[in-house]
Amino acid sequence: MNPVTAPWVRTRLRAAPGAAVALAVLVALTACLAAAFPRALDRYTDAGLRQAVERAPADVTGVLVSAAPAPGLDVAAAEDSLRPRPLADGYRSVLDAVERPLVVDEEQSSYGVRATDSLPSPEEWLPRPDGLPAEMVLAAPQGLGDHARLRSGRLPKVTGGRAGASTTELEAAVTEETARTLHMRAGSVVRLPGHRELTVHVTGIVAPERPDGAYWSVDPVLRSPSLRRAPGPPGAPAPTYWVGGLLLAPEAAPALLGSAPVIRYWHLAPDPDALHGRDLDGLASAVAALESGPGLQRLHATVSPLADATTGLDDVLTTYGRLRGDIGPLVAVAASGAGTVAAVVLLMAGGLAADRRRAELALLRARGASVRGLAGRLLAETAVVAVPAGALGLGVALLALPGARLLPALWAAAAVTAVACLALPLRAAAAHHRVRVHDDRRDAASPRASRRRTVAELTVVVLALGAVEVLRRRGAADGAGGLVAMAPVLVGVIAALVLVRLYPLPLRGLARPARRLRGAVGPLALARAGRTSASTVLPLLALLTAFTVAAFGGSVLGGVADARDQAALLAVGADARVEAVEALPSGLPARLREEPGVREVTEAGVDHLAKTPDDGQSLPLAGVEPGAYAALAGRTGLGAFPAARLTRPNGAGSGSGDAVLPALASPAVAERFGDRAFRLRLADGGVVTLRIVLVRDRTPAVYGDDFLVVDRAGLPAGAAPPNVLLLTGDDLDAGALRRAAGDAGTVHLRSEERDSYVDSPLQSGAERVYTAAVAAGAGYAALALLLSLVSTAPERAALLARLRTMGLTRAQGRRLLVLESLPQALPAALGGVLTGWAAVRLLSPGIDLTTIAMSTTASPVGRAELRTDPWSLAVPAVAVLVLAVGVAALQAWWSGRRGAVAELRAGDAR
């Protein structure tokens, strides 16, 4: 009879299906999150770049290639260079000169011929605001019918043979706005003297399909007429005149040679759908090549030696790159922290499986199994579960986040799967590299660590401290972005290694005096809690890293929210603001007070036209009621002051002659006038005398660096009537406030102003990714704590069973496990709070949140900095304590239900 060998993998999976399912779920979830992260980054960086390009004017983001006819050409050659076929050939040459990854949107791109100078028209029926004749810009764009709808008449064409330099009769179309502004219609005739008089017949009125698109941005005058000022002597009023555009047929371009200087142009619009944030360097290189590099040289060779390329796309890309560069390191902090915690959980899962099968693997080694063969079998066993789970997680990420690169997500999911597959074999190979007859006690620990471990830990701590110091000195934007990303891991490594070494010492010190206490629960709990080993480093590292990420994330989100809120408050002056140029209706404050959420309404009269009699410089003056305005300034924190200091003196009512009013001023105004009395002429002609008695950087009523605030009761009667209302309240209804104000004034809300600072998908996307990464890190940290407790659960269950046979009650068993868990959970919680606080304090000088908060590098409230968020420190600490104590109590309760007989078996080494 042949022996039958049971397949290893199938047998093991059937023996422990629950463990296999748990591993599959863990790997699938981790692989999904790991694959989703780079795809989320791609999506929001791409959206940010596209929005930056689409929001910029089309004439800025487009690439304009222009070339005048080559000098020295005869008339016939010059005419031929302006005809449609040579222009189309030049367009193809220009497209060929564009390097990837810059992709041209051919539908919005255009080319043609236009005059460089506008020509005055003597027609009297054209509008003349100041008596100057209107001027016209002539252009012959290709594809007019594809980018405009015909409203009346017909599109222009060339009649009477081919147009040339001697042609004097032309047809043209105009846009609706040009026709409306310049009183044109189909059939109008415009004479243009120029070098040679042209007569242009308007044959049609067209409406642009996309007025703001790239096709109509070559010269905005072709779409909308422009009212310009004629140059004149300084100080003299400059007369105005209209400039409009006439759109000729493409075949009529040679006729422009005899009337005005002309150029050929090819306007290339970038395709927004082909823009990707990952290609930023390549895009900048492609634009630079067209402006002054190999691309321009090809244009000189294929189009014209006089060809020139100009664009503002490089400035748009630079601004976007600066924003992405400032936000990127902050997102990498959360990613590295969450990734480290997830890796620790995968390693702990493999370690837990190796510990659970310690006896089995030791028996196999004793019976002759090699380390390589044993590791290979374990690898195959784990890969059968982990590889399909990793593929499933990758698939879910691809379906949930379409439109991003595949390769980074694939590498991330593969890395997770590899860690999951290798954790168990490597842990087993390390634990069973030598054949052992029997295992040592599981709860025993060496009182003194080996020299190798001590040297390794000291090396890691020194390197981590050095990296944190480099980050602190250089900052995130000065080449230390990689260190910013590793900040939570570095601080967590330092704290974990130090805490593992230190926290057993006081517990062992307390164990001796605890023996004098009545009962065995306290001394036994302290004695067991004081035993530690290297295996506690991983869960502690996961907890402390998650603490640091949560604290750092809370600080980042809190700092961003504070910066936006303060900037919005500075711009509005209160929770809402109603303002007008003229005086507001007297009954409006009462109506606004009745709106839901409004608590206070403070009036102010702001005179923006007040001037000093000496130099006539404008100086905004706010007239207020000191008591109410001082209370508002105190509530908002914008230049709080004592109301009595600003109250007008006795006898200074209604702007009485020689009375001097006390004034609150900005530092710039205070430096200019000092503490002397000075006169100020108001908008209504009245004069008031002021003396600065208070200096504040900000004030609610006036936004800017120059302002004066006085008691309105001391101003002349009728001066500075209330034209600003500052509202204080909660959950203000913008619609209700605007309905109450009507047409009397403009309503600004602090909440709307705050929302306007989230201007780019880079900001909102980074915040969402950061929040998700912090939440994932917290979840994995809780899982790491549970795995740590589960790994020692059999030992604790056996201990309770033995003690119950000696008379320990169930209540004493619960107290024992709870007291045993507290000395480990409490230092971890306190160490996590300290680690998070220290990370924020250490890294705050090197982190600038201004860009992610305001989407610009400048902020009206100055540099946005990290600040410690108490909730981000307290909530994880409490969660760790509750989880540790809850699991201990639950295990004690469950062990009590199972009974001692079920836990104690002959030969059990627990």
C-alpha cells in the first residue's frame, strides 16, 4: 500500500479557517487603503492643476507663436505666405514642435493673420465719446464658423478672385457685442484709410460659442470692443475712443499687406484633460523648450526665422508647483505614520500566528524539518490567503478611485501582500533557527538586555534625534520634506525604545513594598506587569506612532482652521457685515436684530474720502459709539481697547470748533502723526481736530494698515453717517440677512469668507486624505493593541484557571487582569500624550501651514503655525485605556464562564 501524504496548505487552512479568514480581511483592507492612497493623490493633484489652468485667462495659459512675413520678400511671396495652405502647414509644424507631456487642444487652438496696429475710421456714425474716431483691428482667423453661431447675415468671403495687396474691398463679420456697442449691423460699411484705404462691408453678426475660450483670446478686441484712453500730458484729462474688431475671411488675409503691419499667428491651447500633476516637471520643460529651447529652434527651421513663442503657462505651473510642494510633505506625514502602524499590525499578525503554532513548529524542527523548508511551507500557506486578498483590495481601490495611475497602486498593494506573506515565515525562521527540546517560560524576561540590542537601540535613537533636529532647523520647505514625512515614525521610535526600557523599572520597584499589602492581587499584578521583553516594542511603536500622527494631524487641521477663521474675521470684522457707500437706512439695524442667530448689531460710519489738509492723502476714518464698538473689538480680538479712552471730551459735541477728539490709529498712522493734534478734512467738507491716544494693529470697521477710529458723537452733524453694520451671532442665515438688507447694502458673512480660502482641490483633497490617514492609523493602532492583548490571552487564561483552583474568586480575577493591564496601558497613554505634544513642539518651527490654509504664500494674519490640539491628545489616550481595561475585563468574564477544567490540561506549558 502506498503512503498517502496530506497536502500541507489545504490541511492547515482546514485546521484554522478562522485565522485564514481574519488574515484575508486584514490584507484586503490594508491593500485597499495602500492602493487608494496614491490614486487619491493623483486625483486631487490632477484636479488642482486642471483648475489652476482653467481659472487662468485663456490668453495666459495659451502658447502664442507669431511670425511676421520675412523681410526682403516680393509682394507675391508675401501674399502667398498669408494664404490658408501655408498657414495650415505652419500650424502642423508648430504642433510637431510641442513636446510631451504638453498636449494641445486642437479644437480650441487657432491660427490666422491679424494686423498689429488698429486703423482709425472716419465714419461719423461710429460712436465717439470724446470726439476721437473709433479704430478697428483687422484679423483673418481660420475656422470662424466652427467657433461662432451666425445671428444675422452671412459669413464673409472673398469675391472677385484671389485677394492680394491691391485689394480694397473686403467683407467682414463682427460679434454681437461689437455690433451692439459700435452700432453696427449687417450691411454696414466701414472705411479705413491706413497706408491704402480699405472699404469693409459687414456681412454678418456672430455670437462666440465660448467667449472665454482660447479661440477668442488671441486679441480680446476681436470679441469685445475696448474703450481706451488717448495718451496726453500728465495731469490733463485723457480723451477716450473705441477700438473694435473686424473678422475677415481667411482667404482675405493678403489684402492686409497694403493697409497695416501684419503677423501670422498660431495660438495653442493646452488640453486640460491631458494635464497631470505628476507631469509638472515635464510640462515646465516642454513650455521652456517652446519659449527658448529646442522647440523654438525647430520653429525657426520649419516656420520662420522670425518666429517667436510667448505664454504665461509657465507662471501658472510655477504657482501650482509651489502650492503642491508646500502641501505634499504634510500629507506624507499622515501617510508614513499610518503606513508604519499598518506594517506593524501585519508583522504582529504574523508574530501572533507564529506564537500560536510554536509547539507545532518546534516539533517539526525536532523531527528533522529544515528552516528553509519550514519557511517555504509557511510562505506558501500564507500566500494562498494573502495574494487573492491583496488582489481583491487592489481591485476595490481601482473601482472606487478611477482616473489615476495603476502602477503606484499596484506597487503599494504588492508591498502589503509581501509583508503579510513574509511576516509568518521570517518570524518562525528566527524563532526556530535552532532545534529546541523544550521551550522556555513564555512570561520570563531577561533582567538585562543584550549588548547588541542596546547598541542597536542607541543607534536608532541617536539617528532619529538627529533627523528631528535637522527638520527643526531647516524646515519642511528647505530640502527636509522626507524628514517631515518620517517625523511621527522617528518620534515614535524614540519614545517606544525609551519607554520600553524605563516603564518596568518603577513597577519592579513598587513590587517589593506591595507585598506588604493584604491579598495577592496587587503584588501579583505589579510583578507580572513589571516583566517585559522585546516583543512589546512593536505594539508600543504602533500606539505611539498613531498618537503622534493623531496629534500632528489635529495640530495641522486646527492650525489651518484657525488661520482661515482669523483671516475671515479680519476681512469681515465680525460674524457678518453689511456695508454701503452711502448711509444705510435708519431702520435696518432693528430689522437685522430680528433675524435668527443675530445677537448684536454695531454701527459704524466709515469715511473713506477723509483727507489731511497738508498733503491731501486719503485716510479712512471710522466714527463709532465707543461703548458698543469696544465691546465688539473685545469679542473679536481685533484691537480691544477701553471705551473711556475714546469717548469725546465734554464740550466736544457735534464737532465744536477747537475741541480735540481722541482717536485710535493704526501703527502706520500713529508713526506719521505722533501724539500731536492734527486736522482732518471729511468727505462732506467739515474739518475735525484729532489726537492719537490709542494704537492698535487691527480694528473691526476698517480693513487695511491705515485707519482712524473716533467717537461719532464728536464729529460735525451729518458727518460719517452709519454705512457699516457689524453683526455678531451664531449660525447666521445669509439668505435672510440679504433679504432684510435688500438693495440698501452688501452683505458679507464670515463663514462665506472662510470657505473662499479653500480655493484649490489641492487643499480640500489634502485635508480629506490627511483625515482618512489619521483615522486609518488610529484604527490600526487599536488593532495592534488588540493583537498584543490576544497574544497573551492564553497565558492569562491559564493563570486565572490555576489561581481559581487556589481559591481566587471571579471578582478578584477581574481585578487582577485590570490591574495588570493598567501599568502597561497607562504609561502608553501618557507616553503617547507626551510624544504627540513633543512632536508638535519640535516640528512647529519647520512647518508653515499658510499655503494649505490660504492657497497662497502670504496671509493677512501672518504665518500659520502648528498648535497643540488638546482633543487630539486626550481622545486617543482615553481610548487606549478604555480598550485595554475593557479587553481585560471581558477576558476575565469569559474565562470565568469556561471554568478551570477547560483551561488546564496535562502537559500544557502555558
